[in-house]
Amino acid sequence: MSDNSLRLVWVYPDLLSTYGDQGNALVVERRARQRGLDVQRVDVRSDQPIPTSGDIYLIGGGEDRPQRLAAERLLRDGGLERAVSNGAIVFSVCAGYQILGKEFVNDQGQRQEGLGLLDVVTLRGEGERCVGDVLADIDPRLGLPQLTGFENHQGVTHLGPTAKPFARVTMGRGNGTGDGTEGAYNDTVFGTYMHGPVMARNPQIADLLLKLALDVNALPAIDDRWYEALRAERIAAATQPA
């Protein structure tokens, strides 16, 4: 990318755009424009090829059958893997997170191959569905404040040796493994179960992606009063007695 431009790719909005996850694309785009960047946003439907020249790729959640179809098409296409090999940043939510792993259980009860961009494997949980507000402490190496979001998934995601937990829950189930982990990441690929949309609740995640794409350590400050008010509201709602 050039110093003042950004190519943002929203992957398969026709299949993976549940629970308002497209809001993540809106937040990244707005926060980039507020910093004076020229943003080209590309919404790529599932019948279109994935461009390999994007800077940031966003993938949302979806129901079981659309998730299977998305995984099949992404594997056939190969564009997302090529983009990552070119240095692109990827942020995924829920079904998108599972697709980026090595494998997951699909709507037919079968193990399905994922893209292998994250060292995780997702199985179907046998107990109650993971539903509700989540608070979690993001990996300190990422330098971000407490994560707030909403989870709704049956999957149980196990991290392999090269995947780092994106966060550790103080409230909620996270990856569902009982070890307190939530999401996973490596140098350029991130996954989480958090809806909300997660970047409206946690705009610092959008800023992290921008810094990685721009290869800078800091961004110009912008007015965050609206976002901080929303964060405070959701954290208070999650922690108040039932």
C-alpha cells in the first residue's frame, strides 16, 4: 500500500455477515478516513474471485450451511492465502474464525478442511451453546484495552502450538475449551468469537489492523468519545447483577 491509501476487502457478505459483523468494515473504513487515508473498500461476493492485492481482509460470522459453502469456495479460490503470503492482514469473526483454522465440523456433522491460516481446530460442543456477553483481557503484547463483545456459537476451538490466544475471558466462554482462551492470532491473522460488532465496541482493534497494514507504531489521535461511551455502557451492562 502507499502511504495514504488503503484497500479494504470485505469477504463474502452474502454468506458471512451475521449479527452485524459488516459493521467491522464500516468502522475500519471510517477510522482510516479520519486519519486522512484514501480508502478503497471492496465487497467480494461468493461468486467473485478474492483479490490478492488488499491490505486488510475482514470476514464475518454465518450460519452452518453458508459457512460450509464459504470454506469450499475460499479453498477453491486460493486468493486469501495468496494475499496473506503477500503480507495482508486478516480479521475474522465466529464462522470466519473457524474457516481460517485447519478444520471445523460442518452442518453435515463432518470434519471440513479450513484454510490453515490459523493453527486451530474447531469441534462441535456437546454441552450448552456459548451465548452471552463476554469480557476478556486481550494479549498484553497487542497493547489493547479490555475486550467487550457478544458470543453465540456451539463450536469448541482448540489452539495449536503456533496460535496465540487473542484474549483471556473474565466473563463468558470464549473458545469453549474451559481454559479461558478467546480467539487466536499469529503475526497477521486474527480470529475471535466476538460479535457486537466487535470493532464498534472495541475500535482499538481497528486501529491495530491499520497500524499493521501501514507498518507504523502509532496513528494520529481522533475523537473517540462516542466509542468510549458505548464501551462503558456495554461493560456496565455485562457486569451489573441479573
